[in-house]
Amino acid sequence: MAKLRSLDPRTPMFAQFKQKTGPIVLANTFVVPEGETEAFLATFRRQAEYMKAQPGFVSLRMHRGTAGSQLLMNVAVWESTEALAAAFGSPEFQRLAAETSDDVESYPHIFEQIDV
């Protein structure tokens, strides 16, 4: 399973699940070791198919860092933190998440849209 890290140590993702809000964006940056990108993406696709079928899921996009970067970033939109938390905490998703290499680091964080 990927090592979960906090992008903002003051507000880790599990603490963010407690705030009832929505819609939300989950931005999850992955540090994938060199040579493991294709295997990671194959595993991620299985996880994404599961998430896409869950109540409250809206959309998902994966992005790759440029210039040889080993970073990948998933941006997923959900109707609410409750929907994301339920999907993330399900035994089936946890089983799928366990398939991710232990060498991958994951930095998930939940955001709300604001006007600028």
C-alpha cells in the first residue's frame, strides 16, 4: 500500500473527512519511483473504476509531471466529504489500495472551490 503523507500536517486528509462540506476536490499527488509508473497506473485504473461507480463521485483526471518528473497527480471531484469518506473507507477500496506498491508516496488533500 502507498505510504500516506500529509500535504498540510495541520489538516491531514482523515481530519478533513470530519468537515461536512461539498462539492469538494481531492488532489492527490503521488511520488512514483522510476520504472514503476506503468505498474502504478494499472493499479490506479482499477481503483478509479471502483471509485467512479460510487455514490457522490463526479469526475477524475490524472496528470503527469513534465521534464522527467516522477510525480503524478489525481484530481477528483466529489459531491461531498461524506461520499468520498464512504468510498475511501469501504473494504473493497481498501483491498484495491493495498495493491499499490509500498514504494509509492501519496499526498492527498481535500479542497473547496473559492471565487477569485
